Amino acid sequence: MTQRIPIVENILSANDNMAGRNREILDRAGVFAINIMASPGAGKTSLIIKTLEALHGRLKLGVIEGDLATSIDTDKAIAAGMPAVQINTGGDCHLDAVMVSQALRSLPLSDLDLVIVENVGNLVCPASFQLGTHLNVLIASIPEGDDKPYKYPGMYKGVQALIINKIDLLPYVPFNMDYFQQGVEILNPGLITFPLSAKTGEGMEAWADWLVAQVPLKDK
């Protein structure tokens, strides 16, 4: 047990150093990047595709897709018209900065304004590993239940924006929005939140407008 803490600290320190290099690469290219995290089935890929549609003509997007296996989500992103790179973690429950560094080399950064990183579906591991993105965004979905901020405080503390997806299901699924938002506010006061439905498009305009405001204009 005496060796575990130093080893974990060394791993996280090395990851943070690489994350810093990733940020430098993105900044030099004039590209803004966000790390999207969520549990499996929360709607990460569908949200990304709807975001592409909402930002058409406003921003040029690229995607880094993280998954345990398969390229299903990457294929969907490419079919939607986005340059996309697949990372298969081979069982790891999160992306890390080294994986993202390798993926960045395969994206046409000079042609992009925004890179969206879709992390592995998990509400625990991804919270500890910085990737070099400018913002961390969490997607919560109505079917997951309203207790997730209380069960996974580490994830909710470490993000700069929160999306509440699948609000079209509110009439059909027991979900106390006040209870949920109270838990979020305790952990991350003032966290900007976007209730929306990637299926119906409700709320997507506010999310897209906010993203555009975060992305600095490239020098022409």
C-alpha cells in the first residue's frame, strides 16, 4: 500500500504534462477543443452529430472518438461530414493525454475551428485524466435518474458545462429536476447548464450559440 499513492501521482503528473503539450498544439493551430464525458447511452454521439448540424456554416468541426472497441461512433461522425479519428482503448475506461496526442496528428487542424473529444462512456475514470482540451463538458440524461450528482461528485465538480439530454422524456420518466440541479449546484456552483434533446432539437440553439462564443476567431 505504501507504493500505490506515489505511483498514481506519477501517472497523473506525466499525463498532465502531455495534456499541456496537447493544449499548446491546439493553441498554435487556433483550434478550440472540448472533452465530452458521459455514461454509456447518455447520447454523446447523437449530441455531437446534432451539434455539427447546428453549427453548419459557423464552425468547422473535427472529432476524436474514444471507445473500448469498434469504430461505430467514428463511422457515424464521418458519415455526418466530420473529420474523425478513432481511439480504441483496449479495455481502458478513459482516454488519456497520450492517446489524444496521437489522434491530433491525424486531424487537419489547420482546417478546423473546434475539436470535440468523445471520451469513453464512464462517470468515474475520465474525471482524473486531463486531455489538454479547453473545456470539460458532461452530458447527463433523463433516463439515468436524478441522483447522479450525488453518486458521482468527482465528475460533476470537474466540468465547465453540463448538458441535460433527452428532456423529451421528462413526461415519461421519473426525474426530479430540482433535486438534480440542487446536487449540481452544491458541487459546482453556477455551472452553466443546457437542458436539451438531441433527438428533437429542443434547446440545441442555445448550446450551439454558447459554443460559438467560446471559440476564438482564427487570424485570417
